[in-house]
Amino acid sequence: MLSYRHGFHAGNFADVLKHIVLVDLLDYLTQKDKPFEYIDSHAGAGLYKLSSPQANKTSEYEGGISRLGNEDFPELGRYLSLVGEACNGNGTRLSHYPGSPWFARRYLRERDRAWLYEAHPTDFAALEKLMDRDSRVRCQQEDGFQGLLSHLPPTTKRGLVLIDPSYEVKSDYQQVVDYLIKAHRKFPSGVFALWYPVVDRARIDRLTQKLVGSGIRRIQLFELAVQADSNEHGMTASGMIVINPPWTQFERMQQLLPKLLSKLDQQDGFYRCEQLAGE
Ligand SMILES: C[S@@+](CC[C@H](N)C(=O)[O-])C[C@H]1O[C@@H](n2cnc3c(N)ncnc32)[C@H](O)[C@@H]1O
């Protein structure tokens, strides 16, 4: 039974970091004319109304996207303008926050393809409607981990995989690495991005150790903690692990993360920008 609904969390500090990295990766893949495939194993609904009862219940976006202004972050111009577009171009009022499939679709050219997996029936229906029978996009209401493996390697030989599960059960932390390793084995040249929440630091340490122990090369980690690690309930930090990142991404994140921290920090926050495995 799926209880997680991303609508409660849309636009929070974790979404901000995730989507900044995602937009960077999409920018990179569309620099060349050669087509690419985008695979989103846990797609969500695709677009979230910030005035919905869900978003308003927690107002998490107030600690995330609401704190970022164009004037403070000229280097985030592309990401912020896309968020503005999702609000029907009404740049001054933040009415909606886009999800990963929305960002990806915005980048698709004629020969690019997107495969979106979403298991929750309500979010799947919303996603399908949003994608509006776009012939470049296929939405599947299936398990995203299995779906992901079935597409690799992509026919275009160029691809970006986003793995962004809800980590509702503890075994997810183990499962994501197992699937990531299998997926990488099938498509070693692919770009992979794995999102993770920090609720219990030890789980993330185990996850990264296993990934590094797999022998996969070119792994980078970008994390933003808005609070110090804690044993209390709740997410204090989140991160993105990227395999085969663009060569410019590390330096860009090194400059960006301290700036983001200064805007999003709630209490004793910190950031991590690390090369987990080199060339
Ligand atoms: C964190 S949200 C995704 C957010 C989205 N990637 C974004 O950035 O906007 C995780 C989603 O995975 C869905 N989900 C959970 N288990 C799944 C599974 N086995 N296969 C596909 N989707 C699943 C949940 O319903 C939820 O909508």
C-alpha cells in the first residue's frame, strides 16, 4: 500500500537540490544533437499546486523554493525560469511547483524519449493527463525499478536515469543500490542520478559504502543538510548521487552549495560535495 504523496513535499529544500542537479544534467545531455532517453523510475504527479490542501498542510515549499530569488541566484537562471514557467509564466506568484517529469519534458526534442513510472493510481492519473498524449513520452503505472531495467541500455545509447523513490520502507535503502548497480551494469555509459533523504545517517553511510564497493567509477555526491544529523524523526538533509556527471558539475556545485545553504539553513546545517569514486 503506497501512502507517500509527493504533493505534501513539493518545492521543499530537497526538491530544490534534486531539480537543480536534474536541470544541470538535462542541459548537459541536450548540448549535443544526438537524441537521448530519460527514464524516471519514480515520477510522481509531475506538477503540484502550492495552494492545494496537501501542499498547504505542511507548507514545506516555504523552506525551499520560496526562499530562492532570481536576484540572489543568477547562476540558477534556467532552473528558476522553468519553475516560473510552470506557474503559467506568472513569475512573481509561486502558484505551482513542477516535478521531475515536467522538467524533463521541457527539454525533450523531437527524437528524444521519456519513460515515466509511477505506481500510485491518483498520481499516475495526474501524470498521464499532464503529459497530454505527447508521443515522445510514455507513462507506465508499474514498478519503476523493474521498468527501469527493462529499458537499459536505451536504443539511443545516451540516457539519463533518475531514481527518486519515497523510501517508505527501510529495505528501500538497500534496494535502490542493488537496482542502481544492476542498471549501471546494463548501461555503463549512462548518466544516473539517485536521490536520498537523510533521516538516519547510518543508512546513507551504508548505501554509499555499498555503491563505492561495487567498483563503479565517476560517482559524485551533493548533499544539503538544513539541520544537523539527528536521531529524532524527520528528514534533516537530502542529497543526489550522480554517476557519470558532466565534468563541470562538481565545480558548479562546490560554488552553489554554500550559497544555497545560507538561504535554506534552518539550524546547524551543512553541505557535502564529494567525489565518491574518480575516473
Ligand atoms: C519522491 S516521489 C517522486 C517525485 C518526482 N520524482 C519529482 O522529483 O517530482 C516518489 C514517487 O514514487 C512513487 N512510487 C512508490 N513506489 C513506486 C514504485 N515501486 N514504482 C514506481 N513508483 C513508485 C510514489 O507514489 C511517489 O509518487
